[in-house]
Amino acid sequence: MTIYKKPILFTIMATLTVLAGTVAMMIYPQFLPSTQPHNELQKPYTPLELAGRDVYQAEGCNNCHTQTIRPLKAEVARYGPYSKAWEFEYDRPFLWGSKRTGPDLHRVGGKYSDKWHYKHMVDPPKMIYGSNMPKYDFLADAELNPATVEARIKVLGFPYTKEQIEELDGLTKMDAIVAYLQKLGTAVKRPPRPPKIKEGAENPNTDATSIANGQKIFEMNCTGCHGIDLKGGVGADLTDVLWLNSTEDFEDWEIFDIIDNGTVAGMKRRAEGGMPAFGDFMGTYKIWNIVAYIRSKEAKE
Amino acid sequence: MATQEYSYDVVKGFTFSAMLWGTVTILVGILIASQLVYPNLNFAPFLTFGRLRPLHTNAGAIGFGIGSFFGMFYYITQRLTGVSIPFPKLARAHLWLFNIAVVLAAVSLVAGMNTTKEYAELEWPLDVVVVILWVMFAINIFGMIFKRKNLYLYVSLWYIIATVIAVAVLYIINNLAIPVGLTKSYSIFSGVNDANVEWWYGHNAVGFIFTTPFLAIFYYFFPKTANLPIYSHRLSIVSFWSLIFAYLWTGAHHLIYTPVPDWIQTLAMAFTIFLIAPSWGSVINGYYTMGGNWDRMGNNYLIKFFILGITFYGLQTVQGPTQGLRSISSLIHYTDWVPGHVHMGTMGWVTMTICAATYYMIPQIYKTKIYSVALANTHFWLVLIGQLTYSVTMWITGIQQGAMWKATDPDGSLTYTFIETNLANIPFWQIRAIAGAIFLLGFLVFVFNVTMTVKQGRRLAKEVA
């Protein structure tokens, strides 16, 4: 075995050995169409969104949040349609992450209202009961530097206008990260959910146990926006008979429908708000329990 | 070789530096572990989890891991080639620049300069410094190899050569980026390709920063300690070539179920399973080297460090490939199982081997004996208990969380919200922070023991003079 007496030859052979897998698995795929698909639906980041992405990187959000939804039943139910390769064309670097100490964020765009995000960033446990996310209130005090953002977007070659840069003046890192989060994953629309109940359906669970059950679910999921007293905040006051500037009372099945499908803009709602759909997390009986709880707290007018 | 004068200054320097950065790594680790349970321990903006976690991993990989093997490679290569460091001033500069780089890395990460590519978070000016450090190191290592007196290259030198080459290739390619100012850059790769490059790098950082260097160290220090020759030379050869061949194919097992093309994921899975063979080649070589003399586990305090170290390497390299399978990955990926896995490698295999080699090397250099075998044994049991508690609790809670993420009610809706699955982690996270503290205590006993050994060596040297 003479190679072990010839260091130069040995080094060359070791290099070639290491390069074999490198070429096959890393260099060759660089040139395949499947690793760089393009789809018109995916738009490059605007200056404000890019600034937000830079904040996301600087704060190391990727250490707790992933941005890739796996094609698994539970995952699609929890987060939305699984991630497509073309959605990441403008991501330098990719931000898929490797650990979920917090939830996946790939389709968080449009899920909550801007107002919710601002409040959540300032004090996460206020909006999500039991959250261990740090407070990012300091972002609201850090102003963006339009010149820096312009220099960065130029390097990436994304289209932008002078107005977009001028508009950054006076905006903060908080505005930027909210804008970035609201863009995430919005190129793919969620398919409509199959209806769980019929129009006009009556609540089958209205007994005391259901109300107590509903209270538990409500306190875990709803108090961030509607308050522990149901008096509202980010969301509507639920003790009022007339919600959301509507002219008449909501029927049980309509409340069910709002919890199930949310009030995200664009859906057929009486009032378009920023309430996310909870139907994926909650089965029929859980939602009916919440309806029963809300009814029990309603002002008797 | 009795007349040969070796140069040990930088060996000492790197060993002490690594002990310092190792302590920092564990301290930061305990802090971020506690932040998950007590979010009020996040001191924004500089000391939040998001900024400190890269500090923990970089301090561990670069400061402790690389720092340790820089020193040990300077030692091993001199001994195995029979020549001293050819450019001692360059080696001295290497030591200083290394420590300056680690400090700058820590400051820049805490300041929020982060490329977000895992285990390659440093921004481009520091990447340049790392490359310079690597070249400085390579010049001296290859210098010794080319000037060597012993014609035959021993196994450890193979692994050293492979480490020097592979890390250079991996680090440079993955960090290719377009700078915008001194503190920011954008990757030249995008989307799916960037992910594939990153995990080709990420997994091989494990391979060539946490595996091959410590195999070099194991193959040198273990037979020395046991005073027995390596069991099979042929097994060493087969293991070496198949290990450095297969590693580079496996990175995409970190990307199971992502938009990376399926064939890349599947091929990576296949090579990952194959990788069990060369990994266990070294484990078996270690076990058989004992030649049945297992009584030495009891009467030679150092043997058990090496044997436990290589055992954790063996467990790691079975658990790792298992996790690479799609079905297992779908359950445990993104959960705390993975930190549990990683820390068996870093706290078990790597740290155990570094400490053992240090216990052997320092008394050799200072021409003395270890200060206290009793303290070394205390150290051993503390780090073992700390590490096992850490890993086992993370495995349990990882499976629990993976199962809770998947759980559905009879009507097909999800049983748990995300936060409910997170709250279920809390008792385990608490135990993990305590496990980290026990491990830290063990490590401090090690630092104390080594420091006292050095003092004792210096005193003896004075007495002789």
C-alpha cells in the first residue's frame, strides 16, 4: 500500500473521494429545472418586505420558526397547502429552518391582521396564551434607513420604485417585519374548506358541560383577541348581541361559520376582519362548545 | 526520537483556549435552555434566544471543537511525523488570530449580524478570517507531513488530511455571498438550491468538524492510553475511505419532505443508511483494540472516557441514519428530539474524547502526572449523567411533540393547537436546563484538574532547574 507513503497522491485521492458526492448531490442539481422553477404568482420582495426579511434574519427568527410545510396530512391541516419549490425563487438565503420551537410561518401571511401582529410582537403571551416567544417591542423604536434598504435591494436586483424607497422614511423595523410576515406564502391560495354544518343548523351542545368545555377552549385560543371577559380588543366584543356593525343578531350557525372559516378579507362575510380560520384545529363539537360558551356570556337583551 | 525537540507552545495555547470557549458554550447553552421555560430571561435586543443560539453553536463548533483539534493536531502531527512545527511564528499568529476571531464572532452574532445559514452564521468578513486561519493551519500541518521522518502515514494523519481538505471545500462554497457593506451579505444561491447547499455543508460540518478530527484524535490517543495497537489496519483503511466517500452524499436527509427534489432526498437516505458501516468500522476497531482486557475500564481511569466516547459515536451513527428515514423523520423532525440527538454527539462523543485526549496530552507535555484521578472520575460521572439526562429527556419530549402535532380527533380535525404541544415540553425543558448545569459542573472539574496538573508540572520543572 504505497499510497500511505505518498502524501501528495493521498491528498489528491482524498480530495477526489470527497468531491464525488459533492458533484452528484450538490453541484449537479444546481443546473436542474426542478431546483429552480419559476411561477409568475411568486413576486419578488418589495423594499419594505425585504427590510422585514433582514430583520427576521438579524433576530435569528429561523432558530425557532420553520418556513416549509411538509406534504403530510396533519401539517397541511395545521399550516395550509404544502410548500412548493417555486415559492422560494427570491429567497437568498432560504429560511426553512430546522426546529419548531414556534409554529411554521410559511403561510402566516394574511392569517392574522396587522394589528394582531403589532400587539403580538410587543408582548407575545398577551396574544397567544402560554407563549415563550421573547418580546420584540424594541423593533418599534428602530427606524429604517431607506438608503441601506435601497443598496440591498439593488444587489438582489428586485424591481422597486423611488416612491417605495421614499415611503420607508419614518417607518420602523416593526412595520417592516409585519409587512414581510404578511407576504409569506400568499402566492398559494388555500382551497375552500368543505362545510362542516348545514346553513341554519342548531347547536346540539348547549348543556353546562359543553359551556364549561367551550370556556376552556375559548381561553386557550380566543382570549388574545377577544379578551378574557369577551369584551374584545383586537377582535370584536362578543358580549354584544350586534357584532361587527351588523344590523341583526347572528344565528348559531353563523357564529360557527366565522369560527370555522374566519373573517379573512375576500371571503363572503358581513364584516371583513382579520380573524383566522380555526376550522382546521377544531372539530365540529369543539366549535359548537365555543358557540355555547359565547351564547352563555351574551348580554341578555 | 528521544532527542527530537517538539514545539508545544501552541498546543498548550489552543488547549487552554478550547477549555475557555467550551465553558462559554455550555454557559450560553444553559441560558438559552432556560429562556425556553422563562422567556423573561431574554434581554432584548442583544441577548434573545434568536441571537444567542447561533452564539452557542458557533462557540461550540469553532471555539471548543475546532480550537481543541487545532491544538491536538499540532501535537499529533509532530509526534507522528517526527518533526517539529516548521513555522512556529505562523502557528503562534494562528493561535492569536483564532482567539480574536472567536471574540469577534461572538460580538457580531449578538449584534445581529447573522447570515442565518446554520453553522455558517458568521458574516463575510469573518468568513475571510476563518479561511485565513485554515490556510495558516494547513501550511504547518502539510509542512510537517512533507518533511516527515517516519515514511508511513499513520491512520490519524489520514483523517487530519481529510479534515483539512473537506472543511476548506465545504466552508468556502456554502459561504459564497454577495456583500452589501461590511455587516450584510446575500447568498449567491437561492431557494431550493440554497437549502441543498446549506445542508450539504451542514451535515458535513458534522462529518468533518465533529467526526473525522475526533477519529484522528481517537486513533492516536486511545492506543497510546491503552498501550495496545489498533486491532485491524485493514478495517481502518476500509472505514476511512468509505466514510469520507459516503458523508458527502447524505446532507439532504435534513431536507426530507421539503421542496428539494425527491430523488435527492431518497439518495441521501440510502447513503445515510450505508454510513452506519464505516462509522461502526471505527467503533469495532476501538472495542477490539481492548482485546478483551475490559478490566482496564476499572483500573485505568482514562480508558473509560475513550470507550464511552466511541460508544456514543456508535449510538449516534445508528440513531442518525434512523432519523434520516422518511417515516421517522415525519415524526421527530423539527422537534426537540433533534437537539437530543446532536448533544449525544457533542456532549458524549466529542467532549468525552477531547477531555480524555487532554488528560493524556497535558501530563505528557508538562512531564508530570494527572493532578487527581479522583477528580477525573468525578468529572466523568457528572458529564455522563448530565449528557444522558439531556438526551433522554429531549428524545421523550420530541416523540411526544411529534405525536401531538399529528394527533387528530375522530372528525379529522387536529387535537392540539401548537401552543398546547409546546406547553407539554416545559417539564422536559426544565430537566434539560438542570442536566446542562450538571454537565457544566463536570466540565469545570475537568478545567480545574487540568489547571492544577499544569501548575504541578511547572512547579516540578522549577524544582529540577
